[in-house]
Amino acid sequence: MSAQKGLNLTLKVWRQKNNKDQGQMETYQVSDISIDSSFLEMMDILNEQLIGEGKDPVAFDHDCREGICGTCSMFINGEAHGPGREITTCQLHMREFKDGDTIYIEPWRAKAFPVIKDLVVDRSAFDRVMAAGGFVSVNTSGNTQDANAIPIPKADADKAFDAATCIGCGACVASCKNASAMLFVSAKVSQFALLPQGQVEAAERVQNMVKVMDEEGFGNCSNTGACEVECPKGISLDNIARMNREYLSASVSPSES
Ligand code: SF4
Ligand code: FES
């Protein structure tokens, strides 16, 4: 059985020393890349090559390498997480490319996600949005009700679960011309709004999360739908509509304070 020849590629990679540096694209060549390797494995090979040449390796985020942690943020040929639908960069394989291709690799670009180095951006703005309300307060003092004792309609449970699959990767922000975080925030609001456990704090949650989202410098939603197309978890725009309803109803409800 003859082994398939590997890919020879030209990589145009964004290099930026730190947040103050202006940054620029650098050109690298990699050769004999197996079509079975993942995109991140190809980046590892590039970095081994750079280290061998005494150069600074390309900084990029990664952790699980199986589509769960949401850290492998990269813009590849102008698309968040590259070609292919509903995958993260770590789930992208080199078989999607052809021998001789030139691949452009850039970080997420959004005011709220400043570049730390090369392809690594600071997504802590998402953490601050979550800290503002992306949780359910539960009394865990020993008298907690068994979650299975609360009946939940199957359709609601399914929608809540779908919303909860958001991995906080930020592709929605990076793909949006306004750098809006509405898909992310609406997924987090929806996963609780659909369940009885989340309804106690629902009004407070949506108002606080939206407030922090705006303060962090994310843009407004203008319904282009780019976020939904590029989301690796297929989070639906329906969540944005639900969050808008939640926000409106919280704004008109009489406040307890
Ligand atoms: S909504 Fe989708 S694209 Fe946005 S952070 Fe969640 S998983 Fe990533
Ligand atoms: S490295 Fe975890 S989702 Fe890609």
C-alpha cells in the first residue's frame, strides 16, 4: 500500500508580540503534512520547525483538542475555525486543504477580545458576563430538592440543553461585523430561562448580563446571522429572540426593590 503524499503549504500567520505591538503577517512553509493530521497538529509541526530554527513559536490557545473547551480560537482563511460547519479548529483536519494551498491564520478580532500574543486573545470579557448572572443560586444546605422531582416539558429540556452546549469560544463575536456577543449571552440566558430552576432569578439575570455585555464593548446585533453560521455548536438565533423577550419582560415588570 503506497503512502499518500503529504501537503506542502504556505502559511500566512499573524504575529504580534503583545497587546501594544502593531503586529503583522509572517510567511512560513510547511511540508509533507499528513491529511489525517488536525489543524492544530499542523500548527505544532510549524512550531517545532520554528523552535529548531531558533525562532519564537506561534502562540495559540488549545486545551481539550476535542471540541469541548472552546479555546482554540483562530480565523482561518477568513472564517472562524476555518472551513467546515459546526466544528472547532481542533476538529478541523488537513484533508480540507489541497497541496500548494496558502492558508491565512489570524486571531479573533474584536475590541472586547484584545490580542495577548499572536493568535491568543483575552476572552475574559465572557467570564465577566457570566459572573453577572450566568448561574442559578441554589441552597445546598442539605435540603436540596432532587432535580428529577421537578417535571420539565421535554421540548423545554431539549431547548435548554441545546443552549447549554455553547462552549464560550467567541466565534460568534469574531464572525459578527459588529462584534456582537448576543448569541453567546442569549445561549447562557436561555439555558436557564427555559427551566423552572432558572426562573427565580430570570429578570435580574438577563438585565445584569446584558448590562455587562454592553460595558465590555461588544457591539449591537443587527441580525446578519453570521454568528449562527460560524457557531461550532449550532446555537440558534432563536435564543437571541428569547433573550430579547426576556429582557423586555424584565424591563416592564415591577421591580421588588
Ligand atoms: S454561541 Fe456558539 S460561537 Fe458563540 S461562544 Fe457559544 S459556542 Fe461559541
Ligand atoms: S482545543 Fe478545546 S475546543 Fe478546540
